[in-house]
Amino acid sequence: MQDVLQYLKKHGQLLDSEIAAGMGIPLKQVKQHISALAALGEISKCSVTRFNGNDRFEGILCRPSGFSPPASPGRKPGAQVKVAA
């Protein structure tokens, strides 16, 4: 169960099917872990429906609760450049 939480912290918001594919575990097991983590308040989850043409896809979108990943290295948009005087 903690492996799923660590995976979400590393990769951010993901669908249940993306977690299962990335971790190489069955989707049913991922859904059980997601439900348990949501009951503990460790993650936030919601049901989503996406369409790819006429194909309908339903899944669970989840992300860690109260977790902000560290800023990526490098310059940020709108950042002020310090000029040596």
C-alpha cells in the first residue's frame, strides 16, 4: 500500500490504470490500495470519464493529499534575472 503512495509522490497525479501499468501490478490490487489510502486520508481520489473518439474510459484519478512536489531545477518562467552591478 505504501508503494502506491510513494509512486504517486514521485510521479504526481495519475489514473489507476497508469499506476498499475507503471508498477506492474494488477488493476484490482491498485484499486484496493487506492481505497485504503483514501480512507486513511493519504490520497485524494475522484472518478473520471474520458472519451477517445467514441470509446468511453472510466477510471480513478488520484494524487497525494497535501503533497507538493519539489520545484524542478532550472529557470522558471517569469523569474527575474539578477544582474551584477
